Amino acid sequence: MERGRVGEAYIIAGPPHTLIDAFDVAERITGIPAPWFHASPGFLRAIAALSRSERLRDLAGVTYLGNNQKARRELGFDPRPLDDGLRETLQDEMGLLGIRPAAS
């Protein structure tokens, strides 16, 4: 870290997106259909209660949103859009698997 202050924490993340948003972007990039079933938080809570699954309970209502304003202000952080980073990642992974991405 070149510009951060010792003892400080910085959130290095882009703007918030839902998992469904990410799947939609991935579908556009890869041409592979996104999952069609979107479990609601209420449905996940009910299944978690029935199965006594702590992990499902977490998934049903936990968000991991952070604010990157401090990193922007103090470090000059400028995140790239989700589409750009996900495109690069998915194209690399698909190449490793021998899968050709859809034309974009």
C-alpha cells in the first residue's frame, strides 16, 4: 500500500450489486443461461428453519455492503464496473475450461 495510513482499514470494492445482477451480467458475457429460480429470503428462512441450517439462515438475510468512499478519497481508488471485471474473469476461466464465450 503506497497511500494508506498505518492502522486504517479501507474497503476496496465497487458499487453494490445483487447476486441476480451478477448472474445476469455473467449470462450476457458467457451466453450460458443464468439460473431461472430465484429463492426469496423468506423461502430460504423457511427452509433454514426446517433443516436447521445456519448457512441457509445466513444466506436468507445477510448483506455484505460496504462503502468505498474512504478508499476513493484517501487512496484515489476508482473501481471498474462489474461488467469489465467479471468479463475478464469469466473469459479467463472459460479459456481454462476450453469453453468459448459468446460473442459480445
